[in-house]
Amino acid sequence: MHYKNITILDNTGQAFFARQLEHIKAKSYDVVYADLIARELFPVSNEAHEGVDTITYRTYDTVGSARIINAYADDLPRADVLGKETTIPVRGVGTSFGYNRNEILQAQLTGQSLDQRRSNAVMRAWEETVDDIAWVGSTVHGLIGFLTHPNVPSLASATGASFWAGSTPDAIIADVNAAFGKVRADTKMKENPNTLLLPVLEYNRITATPRSTHSDTTVLQFMMQNVIGLKEVRPVNELLTDAVIYDKNPDKLQLEIPKELEYLPPQERGLELIVPAWGKVGGVNIYYPLSVLKLTDIAA
């Protein structure tokens, strides 16, 4: 048997390796890494074909007016639709793992499975890259991340130099309420954020801090009950000094992954059998930047 005209060991060894590889691939997808959460926080789109190099979306807006007229008017005001195209690049991401001939023969001899950890490392490397691009993009490759989008507005925390660490629960709640209110007011209630992302320490702070000295409700619990629209609060390692609020809705933003990780046929290189793997990612498309807001300087 052959892979791309390259013979792998003899027929028995090749067949053994092929069965092992299927087992390794299947198991590697069962490994979950809880600290890589971009896929949980940003709706993922696999809609684009894996062959594309760019993704373009169109935004339409209506313009024009109407007015009261007389029966013989011939200068009616006009209304129309204006369209704008936005294009983002798509980049390939590659990695690989491999086994030498001796490892394959020893596994065949002893009946032991080949070490799965190398395949796990490939999956981990892919997911780390996707996660990193989702958050901060890649300036070198023209990819925009959620935290680096140029058109997302911001609001400075009202707690000033004391930040949340030295502020009262009332001040912290007022900060979050002001941020949610600003998005709703600035967009005439067209945008309604539902998710709050926080630095880990500030998340821990509002989780453990009582609403008041006479309350058994925490600041976080009070926010969930009283901030209009708030449904989810999450700690994020990528945030250090700022908070972010947004509408977690695929109509508002998406993490573009035209091609999920694919293992290619093994290739023989010297005494090794290399298994290449690759996928494609396009960063985060924020279709409506005003649905997102950075609440800056909540922490030092």
C-alpha cells in the first residue's frame, strides 16, 4: 500500500500504522483544554470554503427622507440603500507530528498503542493559535482579533485612580451599568449587550465581595439580577486592565475558521513517518462594532 506514491514499511507494518493513526486521531479530539475559551465566547463560523484567501461581508444602510407634499409635487425626496464591503484575510496554520520506524515496529511487536501525546500536542498547538488570533489577531498577517478591532468604542471607568480594587460595590456596579447603558443609548437601543468579560482578579473580586455589609448577595449576583441585558460574566486571561461588554450573537460577530484542523496522509522522511496537519483561520469579524464596548482602566 502507498500514500502519495511513498511506501511505508512493509504491508504488515503499514497496515498496523494506519490502524494506530486512526485510533490516535479519534482520541485526540476528545482532549478538552478549559483555558482556551475563544470558541465558547465567540460564535464560530465554518461557512467560508477552505480554498478562500479572503472573506468579504456586506453592510447595508438606508438613507433618505419623506415629507408632506401637495397634490402637484414633483420634487419628492429620495430614499436609497447604500452598501459597504469589508474584507478580511484568511491564513493557513500548519503543524505536524511523527514517529520513527523503531517506535512503530516496537508498538507492533508488543501490541502497545503508539504514544498519543504527540497528536495531542498538535491539537493543542492548533487550538492555541486559533485562540490567540481570536483575541489579539496578528498584525504581521493582517488578522484582526476581538481585542484589537479598530472600531470598537471605549468608556473610561469612573472609579479613577482607586480602580475597582479600592472602590465600593456601588461604584463597581455603577461602572458596569454605565457601560451597558452607553451601548443602548448610543445605538438608540438597537444594540443590547449580554456578556461581560473581566480580568481574572476583578472577576474574583465581584464574586467574593458582598453587595453591602448587610447583604448575603455578592456584587456579581446583584449585577446579574439588576443590570439590564446581562446574562453571562466570564473571567478572561487576556484581559488585565479593561473589561469588555458585547452581544454574544453570530449576527454581531463571528470567529472565522474556514477549515478546521485536518490530518494529512503520513509522509516518509528518512527514518520517520511525519503526519502533517493544517487548518485556516480568519480572525474575528465584528459586523457591528457598536455592539461591543471596552470599559477601560478598571484595574492597574
